[in-house]
Amino acid sequence: MTPMKKNQLPPALIANLQGVLAGRKEPGGGDGDGEEKEKVSNEEMRVSSSDDGSGLLPPGSKPIVLVTNGDGIESPGIVLLVEALVREDLCDVYVCAPESDKSSSGHSVSFPETVAASSVEINGAAAFAVSGTPADCVSLAFSGTLFPWSKPALVISGINKGTSCGRHIFYSGAVAGAREALMSGIPSLSISLNLRKDENQESNFKDAVDVCLPLIRAAIRDADKGAFLKGCLMNIDIPGSPSTSKGFKVTRESLQRPVLRWQAVSANRHPYSGQYMSMHQSLGVQLAQLSRDASAAGAARRASTQKKNVEVESVAAAGKPEQRETIKKFFRLEFLQKELEDLDDELDFRAVENGYIAITPVHMNVHVEPEIQAFTSDWLASALSEHGEASSGQREY
């Protein structure tokens, strides 16, 4: 992908402007004029799937779909998906995705750091690569400062490599992108391909796009009509070989969770990229640190000589200042799959293991049972009474 040329309007924006101009043309005379006005009037009612009726989309325009992901804007999953959506020509496609891999960033946001958005070219779509997380990308796209709209009809997050089954949804950047859209009242899909290391990425991602297109078409249609499921995102997990899948299955979120394993890394090994630092680089870092320490010590001595009365509270042996050793260690996190003995075929990870494409509705609201509320109330009263504080069921904390 290459940067978009300056002063070049995105194709989707040009189509929107052409729709506005076409809507303003009035055919000459008679009944045709009334039919045209009625058509425009009906189309104005289909401005957006948002509840606020902001009117940011011109009459007669196609629904807007925002695409993001967690693997980064250059990953094959998002590129192939966007190209397919452009070919389908059912919607105007916009892309706002991380510039690098943020697949395990969860729902983190880049506050208070400055985030950069760089235009990139994906055939037929207005696209930006963002130096933030998937949640950043979606909220930035909704802000109205990046694109000429603030409420798309649908958000699609993916297609990401790896699983989003079970408790993986709390770590998944792809699910976070869809969840951020849901928090703003926008229907969303999160799509993941459970690809293994020895499987062909290109062909399997193409197959994943093909098997998901019927769902995406239906989601665009229903979201544009305001008929999509409210309060839930659809989490779609695809087996590693989509072309041989057994079909779709509506599933429930399982309790499967990854095991987090931390491995100690050598001090001479870069803790992020995994590449070894050369001996010269390591020595250079140490010399730079020594130089900074020496400068700081010199400044401290100059400041102390300017004082007439200096009181020393504690002194190390031989009059040398006390030195404290700073210990720095490096670790790398690995996600290990934990197998569960639960054989329920209606759970998401079991369905994927058995060759099905799992469709799991994920709800935003966490329902708390009445007995849990009662337990919490009793626990609070007990905790306060231990410290001699009077409490009652009517008191609020």
C-alpha cells in the first residue's frame, strides 16, 4: 500500500457528492416532477441508521460501513475484506485501522498520548492508518474530524488471525473495535480466523471472506433499516480452513481462557522485537547511562558548594554517597491455549473445533442476580461494622 496522493478526494466521498448533485436535479414538467420529489423525500428518511438523525449522509447514498481490525491495516484479512466489500458495491467503505499489530491490546485507549492518522490506499476505500488501538480507531472515526460523517450504518472489525472465543474477547483488539462501536449504538461484527501456523494465510483469508459475505450482506441490509439486533455485537469465529467448514452455528460464549505465561529474557536481548542487541549497542547504552549519572552528580556537587551550611544526615563508608542498585529484568508474554473438559457443542470454541463457524452474540450489559446484590449488601454492612461504623440497608455508600 502506498500513501494517498495529496488533494485527492476518496472515491466514496466523490460518490456521496455526486449523489447530492443528482438529488438536486428536477426533471422538467408534470408528473415526473412529483415522482422525483416523492423519491427524494423517501430517501431522505433513510439518511442513517443512527437514532439522532444527524443528516450527515446525503439523500440516496449507500449505507456507510467502517472497517477496522486488531492485526494492523496491512494484514491480509482486512485488505481482502475491504476489496470484497468494494466489489459488492452495497455500501460506501471507509477504513480506520491500527498502523501496526494491536491484536492483544484489549479495549485500551491512547490517553493522553497524541495519535497520528496517515492516509493509505486500499482500492476503492477511504482509509487511514492510526498509531493507536482498535478502540482509538473507531472512536476517532466517529468523531467527525477524520471522515465526512460520524455515524456509519455498520462497523466490521476483522478479519483477524487467531481466536476470539471465550475469555479471549477481553484481550482481543478486534472484539474491542466492535465493542467500541456498540457502545456508541452502532451495529457491529467482529470476525476472526482461527488460523494455525502451518496453514496458508492468503487462500484461507480469501475463503474466510467468501463464507462471511452472506452474513455481511444481511448485516448491512438490516443495519441500514434499523432492524439489526440491539445491544449485542456478533462475534464470528471461523475454523482455520473455511472452505471445509460444516456451516454456521449459533453458540454461547464459553469460559475458555488463555494461560498467560511470562518468560524471562536475557538482558542483552531487546524486550520487544526479540532481536539480540550487539555488544557495542549494549556497551553504548551503559556508557550513556554512566554519562548521565556523572552529569547529575556534578550538578549536585555544584549546588551543594553554593550552600554555606550543609547538613549530612547519613554517609556511606569512606565518605562516599550511598548508592542504590537498580535491578531491571525483561520478560515476554506468551498466550497458551487451555483445554477445557466441557463437551457442550453449543459453546463457541467447541463449535470451531468441530469445524463450524461460530456466531456468538456478545451483550454489553452484565446482568447481576438479585442474590449477588443481597450478598454484596450484607458484606458491606459486615465490613463497616468491624470498624465500629453503624450501617443499615437504607444507607447508601
